[in-house]
Amino acid sequence: MDTRERLLLTAEKLFGQRGVNGVSLREIVRAAGQRNASALHYHFGSREGLIDAIFDKRMRAIEKRRMEMLDRIEAENRTDDLRAIAEAIVWPLAEVMAREEEGANYVRFLTEMFLTPDFDIAKMVEGRLNHGVGRAFRMIEKNLGEMPAAILRQRLPLIMHAGSYAIADIHATRQRHQTAGRELDLDQAINNLVDMWVGAVSAPVSEETLESLQKKEAARRTAAA
């Protein structure tokens, strides 16, 4: 493993354990077994560059798998199948988690990024997510055309975040089971998560939520007048 890869994997693990702002770059260099304190700056330039490199490494494989699943959905004329679309969103990340410990480190890193207000995760991953996730979201929007667009736009990222947390929790539960000499049925756990994902995105919009939305839109029109 070369120096760049070792630094990247070490940072991913430590960021996932302690948060993006809970680890110094010097600690990452030291934990990666590097004597040259400038090694990280040489390879990544900054903390932001390092985080961007972590996303780039993981998302290439995740998005490739997601696009393959979406291609199959379209080839089989199942673009009205919400569950199939949800599978294409959830399973590629779950497969990374299940495949190796490093993948689980990425899931934990991702959940920490959602909680870090001074890093705009949407902006950082925009160019990488537009293809697979954006394509899936457009399919969902066509299926839920009766839902107010503002509600759906709010739901989709929230459910994405919640799904990532759930996958991290499934990994932790799997580890606890293994320590106790038991096995977690990973397929069942992820399939249940997909079911929950579909239920959350397609849940009926309550009168209370619609009333709040109408008040917000009325206030916006008044301010623009």
C-alpha cells in the first residue's frame, strides 16, 4: 500500500470514529505511520482535499453499481417500481459496508459528514451523485407526482441520511452478534431497510404538514410582493 492510500484509509477511519473536526492532520499522519509531517499536504493539499479524495475513492464503485441497477430497471420497464428504485439507492452502499472493514469505515465517515455543519456535503459530492442518485430521484419524482415538490425535495435527502445511519447501525449490530457467536441475516436487515425507505418516501402528507407548507408559501409571496 502506498503512502497516499495509507493516509486516505487512516483518515477515513479516524474521521468516522471521532468526527471530521475531532482529528488533527498531524494525528492522521502519525497514525498512518508516516514520519514526514508534510506527507498529507503533499498528497491532498488540505483537510478539504483529503475529504474530497475519500468521497472520490468510494463513490466511483458505489455509483457504478447504482447505475447498473438503474439500467436494469429501465431495461425491464420497472421505472414505476418504487421498491426497485429504493434498492438501487440503498444496496450499493450496503454492499460496500458488507464487503470489507474499510467499507464500514466509509459508512461511519459518511454519517459524521452529515453532522458537520461547516462542511457542505451536498456541494462536495454534487458532481459524483448527480448521475446515479439524481437519476433515481427523478424516477421517484415521476412516481410521486401528486406529492408537493417542496415536500419531496425535503424528504429525499433526509431519507438518504437516515438510510446511511441505518446501514452504519446494521454494521454495528452485525459486529455485536459476531462477538456473541451469532450471525445477523444481512440480506433480511437491508431488505427491511429498503421497505422502510419506500414507506418513508411515499408516506401520505398530513394536513398539518400541508398547512405549514401553505403558510410558508404565503409568507414568501407576501415578501416578494
